[in-house]
Amino acid sequence: MPASVTASPHVPPSPRGTFGPEVVLIPVKGFRQAKRRLGGAMTDAVRVQLVRSMAENVVAACAPLPVAVVCDDPEVAEWATALGASVMWEPGQGLNGAVGAGVERLADAGVEWVTVAHGDLPHARSLSALAPFAGITLVPDRKDDGTNVLRMPAGCGFRFAYGPGSFRSHRAEATRLGLAVRVLRIPALAYDVDWPADVAELTP
């Protein structure tokens, strides 16, 4: 199990070089607060279980690469540790701030490449199989609007812009940095769950 990188008082920082050259970073919101837009289609208990199971699927899909989970929720931190992932504690940052801080910490620890994958990809498989590319790799969602997976050089100073239109924003950011862009449209990674209709497709 890899040592954890965290600002939490519960887990000491990792020494430089713990992770190896490439890491998958997964931002995970508190299970009880996540995906509230699904509340009209299911009970809170079912929603929490769905959120948790999707995140577990994404962690499993990262093998054999090491995984770091960036979060600000104690339950998520405990869950990530139980799965063998490192915990990066970033409270009060918001998604973009937390991911940016997580990538910076990984770069400081000697990581060369970071793949940022969201935790709501129920069909995710083989994230470690993304072929190396000397630039930014973007895997958009099915609408070419959001960015479900993003692989990048850890120390490039990338500015994250998750939210509506993030795929377009992230392409523009790669251009600003002078980095080549590769777009991969992978059905298993393009399918995310944000709305009740997405759940209906997931469980016909």
C-alpha cells in the first residue's frame, strides 16, 4: 500500500519518490453530498451507494497504477485508505482548486505524469492503458462538453476549469501552455452519471 500524501493531521506526508513516475488522481466528493441531482429518481441511501460503487469502479480501473484520492471528507478518506489509495486532504478548495493542489503535490513528490479521472464513470476500464503521449490527453464526455479523464505532465502548471464547457476550456489551456493535445473518445470513459436520465441508461 502506498504511503499517503496529505495535509490532514491523521496521515503524514509521503517522501519524495514514493509513487513512481505516473499516478491517477481521483477527486471524490463526500458520498452523502454527491450527485444530489439524482435525488428525484432514487432514495438518498440508493444514491449514496451508487456514488460509492462508481468511485470504487474507477479506483479498480486504475490498476496497476498507484491512485491518489483528493478529498475533504473523513468518510471518503477512510474509504480510499481501505482501497489502498493515497489520501490528499484538501479542504475548502472546490473541485478545481483541489485537483490543482493535488497535482502540485504529486509533482513535488517526483511524479512525472498525472491522469485525473472523475469518480462517476461506472463503465471505466483500464485507465492505465492510455498510451503515452507527450502533451495533454483529453477524454471528453458523450456531449463533448465535460472532461472525464485528463492526462498531463505533472509539472506543466495546468489550470483546471472543470464545470460546463471544461473540454473546450482544457483544450484552450493546453494551447496556452504550448502543449500538443490528443483527444480520445472512449465510450467506456465518456459515460458519466450526472442526471436521472443517465441512471436510466445505466440500469435499463
